[in-house]
Amino acid sequence: MEGNLMPYISTGLNKVLSGPLNGGELGVIMARAGVGKTAFLTLLALEEIYNGGQVLHVCIDEPPDKIKGWYEELVRINAKEVSLTVLRSLLKELEPKRFIVSFLHNSFSIKKLHDVFANITEQADFFPSLVVLDGLDFERYEVDFFESFKNLIREKNMPVWTSARTHRHIDKRGRAGIPYPCDNIEDLVDVVLLLDPEDDGKISMRVLKDRLTLGLQEPGLRFHPQVFTICED
């Protein structure tokens, strides 16, 4: 990105984590339905692109146009001080730096993801520095699925951010305190963040796991809802 067009795009994770995800590491955003998992994943993707990377955005049971809409909305909100001409240029610049793949009708699988990696690198000459996987239903898969998934991203040396839906009425936790539905794969996830709505409408983010460090329950950051701009108060 040219100039200072995107200084507003920031998740703030550099303030609360020991470092960005490395190749082969898996990060999970946990939150209840409607809190903003997709928006936060998209913001992570925009941040990576702003920092010079390329993003493979994999969405499950959502059409690509809806995901593109999230990118456009978040750019408009976070770069609201720029002119319309600059905004259009900024949105255009996003296109070659991201690759959106959609799996509809429960068609996602490890093999198909492996094929996507092969196709985009060999045929599209696209080499992502980050993968965002949106819409993965953690409750649908057993531990062996996640073991295979982790083996794949290790093989590709690819960092992956994904999201998991929590439930207010399920208080099940793993040995290390990671809540359901990630309680049975604590050892396979490297970073776990919990997004939680507060009484004033803001969203707090807690770091539940940062590599080998566990139980960081204090709110690390606060965000304005939906748009995930950082609250400075």
C-alpha cells in the first residue's frame, strides 16, 4: 500500500501477544454468535496485507461476495479520513493481495484445502503469508481432523487464523482452561483469543493462550462493536 493510506488498520495484537503467528501455528478467535468473528478475521487479513503480505481467505458456507463486502466495509470505516478517489484506489490495491476461496454445502475438507494450496501457488502464482479460515464448525469434527489440519499447515509452513463459536449455556473446559468447543484440542492451538461483549456495548478481547502461556484472563484490548476499531479509553 502506498503512502499513509492504511495507518488505521490495526488489530492491536502486537500489544498483547508475544508475536505474530509463525508458519505452522494456529490461532483461534473464540466468541458467541454475532459478536464479530468474521469482522475480526477480516481485519487480521487487512493488517497482514497492509504489512506487505498476501492472504488466502477461505470461507465456509458463505459466498465470496459477502466476504469481499466485509473487506470493503472495514476499509471504508478505518480509512474514513481519505478521499473517495483514494478509497477506490485502496480497495483496488487489495485485489492482487488476497485470494478468496469459498466452500459451500459442507464441502470443506483437508484434502480440498491441500488442493487449494497447490492450485494457487502452481497455477495462480499466489504465495500467501497468512491463511484466514472463516466458518469452520469446530463441533462437527473430531480431534483427528484437527491433527490432520495442523499437520497440513506445518507442512506448508503457513500461519492460520480461524474462529470458533462459543455457547453461553456450555461451560465445558479443557485441562488448561480453554473453553468448548476447543477444549479437546488445547495442544493443537497456539494462540486463543476470546471476544466478549461488555455491558457498555464494547467488545473486550482476552488472551486465553499465547503459545505456552495460559490463562491470561484480563481484558487485553477493547473494541467498538462490528467495526473493531480500538477503544482508546
